[in-house]
Amino acid sequence: MTLFNDHGPVEIPMEDDLVHTSEHPFCPDGTCGCHEDETLIAEVAAQVAAGALSPEEATDLVSGKR
């Protein structure tokens, strides 16, 4: 994580493990493999097809924004 102060950027190491739960299967780390997990993505696609999620909501979910 990068924060900024009067002297420029300050790197803050993240020591917490990424959390993946059934409620939040996708994390905000774009380099994590969860964003390419075909099984998880298929479940989201099924929710879109069933009308439970809009395409925009699905995109936010898979990108870790939800």
C-alpha cells in the first residue's frame, strides 16, 4: 500500500493475508489468482444469467471492488 505525505510516497507493507470468503471470493489484489479462477467466474456468470447480479455488479465483484 502506498500513502503520501509532505515528502512524497511512503510504502506501507501489507502483512495481513488476503481474505477470500464465500461472501467475498475476490480480493482487491489484482495480482491474486482469484481473479482468474474459472470456477469462481462461472459462478458469477450464472448469477448474472439468473438476474441476481447486473453485468456491472459482476465486473465490480470479480475486480474485488465489492
